[in-house]
Amino acid sequence: MSVRLGNVTILVRDYDEALKFFTEALGFEKRRDEKFGPGARWVTVAAPGQDVQIVLQKPEPAMHGEENARKLRERIGQSPTWVVVTEDCRKTYELYSSRGVKFTEAPKEMPWGTQAVFKDLYGNSYALVQQQGALPAQ
């Protein structure tokens, strides 16, 4: 039996602004963008060469019901920290900064490698990590 992680979801306020941030600022690829029920879309992005896709989900009353959509909207920007692995933290920091990505921590040496922290459009945190030592690359 084989099991693997396929998709993870992040809540967004607007499909197009989220898609622009992930593709233009972070350099991810758009994998899917399809109509999915009334007012909703199935939008996914992923890092180039990566199988796991991020589903950009906008809470839609027509899909989730008004109360559930309201509760989901309240959770936008409250995801746990995601780790984005890079071969060169400082170089990626400079590239992302030039694309308007807002960092809350500049690159610094940590026991596990070099790390910087940035936020997306909604306030979710991402650790940009260049791993070293015995930790696996992914």
C-alpha cells in the first residue's frame, strides 16, 4: 500500500490576488484553475518539480453555507507556519524581497540551517529554510 500527501489547503480572500502572489512573487506554478460549483474555483499551485499542490480556497457561501463560510473567512491568515525549503536562503530572500514579499525576519543562522520568515497576503507565516547537516532536504 502506498500513501502520499497530495494537496494542502490555504484559505484566501480572493483567488486572483492569491494566484498572483504565489506565481509571481514566490515563483510557484499554477497547476489547476477550474470552475468548481457556484462562485467557486479549484485553484492549485506548487513549487516547480513538486508533486504536493497548495489548494487556494476562498470560502464561498454557495459551497460551504453562509455560517461555515463566515467561520472559514475568520480563519484566513491563521494557518500554522509552513516551511519552504531552498538551496540558498539569502539568494531567495533577495529575490522574494525584490518581488514585494514582506519578511518579518532576515536570514539568520539557526541550528538546522539558514532561515528567514515571511508573510503572505493574508498574514500566514512561512519559514524560508536552507537546511544543513543531518536533516533531509524534503
